[in-house]
Amino acid sequence: MYYTYEEANAYIAEVPKFTKTNEPSNTVELLNRLGHPEESFRVIHVAGTNGKGSVCAFLEGMLRAAGYRTGLFTSPHLVRINERFQIDRQEISDECFTASFNIVKEAIDAMVADGFHHPTYFEILFAVGMIAFQKEQIECLVMETGLGGRLDATNTVAHPVCCVITSISLDHTAVLGNTVEEIAGEKAGIIKEGVPVVYDATDRRAEGVIAAQAQRMHAPAIPFYPQMAQITQRTDKGIAFVLNNRYYDYVSVALPFLADYQAANCSIAMMAFQAAAQTGLLGERAAQLRKQDICEAVSKVRWNGRMEMILPDVVIDGAHNADGIAQFLHTVSHISRSRSVSLLFAAVADKDYEEMIREICACAPYSHITVTQVGESRQVDAEVFAQIFRKYTTAPVEVRREVGEAFPLALEKKGESMLFCAGSLYLVGEIRAFLENERVQKH
């Protein structure tokens, strides 16, 4: 049976997203049957709690600036599944996705017939990506883990040219562990024998675990400390910082991002690029890329849904764990010192949304707040959010249960303020889909 694009999407959607992870040997069996497409290109592997997607985007931008045909494998998608697979920062076509899926589906059927476990949701997407990137003849892939690291499907890539571990905090504790040390141990599971690892050493508990694992694996360990990146400018359009470490001698970098944490993410990516380039495993083009070209490349990077300026003075942010929300609050607090801010908010039922709302109200005064609801089966009625906001702020609060009504209202009410749309990746995805639909209708 040959699946159409719609049928392939439906099939994948029916595979539970959060089932018990298969053993890595199951993914290896799938790759065996596919002829190990992941060995067709160079891979930089990125794990961590927060910042993975941004670090991947910065790395991809530098590789493309060096002249490579790049692949980018990230998750989750916000609107369409194709977002997870990008070539030279363009989503793969429906045709490429469909053809790749059908190759993987044939291998899955044979596996199941031979008594192996059916691949999980993420295993399927990982395999589809590897086939698509092979078909499109990419040269370098930047690859983000799905969850954790040690047992993640992506960790079956045996020979990356560099491993990267971003900041680590408590998230997915039911799966990864209840302490920073335990979670760091899972993330450090991506470190390979002799392969350089660049990691965020801000949390000394995580640093100790990662450094110890790197030593066991004879992997050159390259830590990033916050003092290496000194922020020199903050505006309502972006930030600038100076990077100084073994690879960069007081280099000035400007980014089109509002959040301070992007200085750390960008620095880690820039260090990882150099670590991989200096091994020679990335080839001559990477080794010859000038520092000024690296700085220019990262200055052009955009990343969907993370403090993303989607319209003038309209920012969407999908922060949904404690550390991500803390960074969001820090950014809003800073912006509110120089201009008014307004808010569009929605969250899902399994988040501590009352505490989120309390902290959001405490960090800044808002000129207007709009609340809506997202998440289908995990949905919370928008009126619940409105009642909680009214406990913690005197700002006017309005309810619109449909994002398609809430977002235009928030735009109408923002006036001269900067509008932040936050609380859930579902909200970010629905806003992006709404704007895309608006663009299509105009054309």
C-alpha cells in the first residue's frame, strides 16, 4: 500500500507520542533495514533541557554560511509536520516527506512481521528524516534529541562530529529523573568516544556530571560559562554581546532576539562550530569560515516560537517549563521598564497555570490582557484563566475562546505596547497557522 501525504500524517498521528520508549536496539534494527541513511552525512548532535532548537538554528546558519547543503532535524512542529525536516532552512516538500515515509513504512511492516516492536511516534519521524536527508543529498545535519539523550532514537547515530549539551533544568522528571544530576546524566548519554562535547556549565551540578562522562569517553570537554558572553546592549529589537573564550577573542555579536539567554545559546553554537571545524571532520569549508562571517551568519538566524518577533512589536514565545518561563519573565520585565506591554495567554491543563499567571502578573504591569484556550484534550476554559488574572492584576482582561478571535482582539488592544503571546506551544502554533491562513487569503 502506498500512503498519500494525508494518510502518512494520519498514520503517524495514531502512534502514541508518549508511550514507553523502545530500546535503542529497536531503532538500530530499523536503521539497519533502511541501509543506515544517517551515515550519508556529517552530524552535530544537540541535547539539553532548554535552548536546543535555538542552538541548532545557529549551527545550521553557520554551516550554510560555510557553503554546505544543510539538514535540520528538530521538534516539535508548530503547524505542519514538515517543519521538523528542513534543508537549507526550507521545510521538505510534501512529496519528499511522503516518499520517505513510504520507504520507512515498508521497513516497519517487515520489522513487525519478524517480531520486533513497532517504532514509536518519534522513532518513525527520526527515520523519515534520515531517509529524506539522504534523498536530498545534504552534507551536514544538525540534529536535536527528542527527549533526554541516552535512550533517545537520535542517539543511534554512532559517529557525530560534535556533541552539544545546552542548559539543563528540571523537566520531564517522570522520565528523566528528579534531580539536575540525574537529568544531566541522561543528556550526557549522547557523548561519544573521542568526539568533542560543548556544554553549558552554568549549573555546576550538571557540569560535574557532564565533565565526568566526557572523561570516561575520552571526549574533549569544552564548557561554556556565562562570563564568556557579556551583553553590551538591549533594545526592543534585539541584543548584542561580546564573546571571549578559547575560540573567540572579544568578538562582538548582534542578534535579532530580545531574550538574554540567546547570547548563551549563540555562544554555545559558535563554540561547537569551531570545535567541530578544528577536528577537521567538518572539512575545509568550515575551517576556513572567517569569524566575521560567523558573526554575520548568526545575526540573520530566526527561530520559530521562541521569543520570536512575528509582527512589528508582537512577540510569540512557547516557554512551557519552569526555566523557560523564568527567562520569559526576565525579558518582559526588562522591556516593561522602557515601554508598555500587553499579553495574550493560554496554557494547558497539565501545567501549573495559576502559578504561571501569578508570576506573569508580578513581573510587569500590563495595559491589556487577552485570554484564550488551546490544546484540545488538555484544554482549560479561558474563563478560568480570566478569573485567575483578575486575582493578581487590575489590568483589563478579556476572554475569547477561539485563537482566531483572541489574536485579532489582542492586536486591536495593544495600542503602542509590545504584545507578548505566551503560555503554550499550542498557542504559538495556532497563531502561526492563523497568520499563514491570512497571508494565503490575501494572495
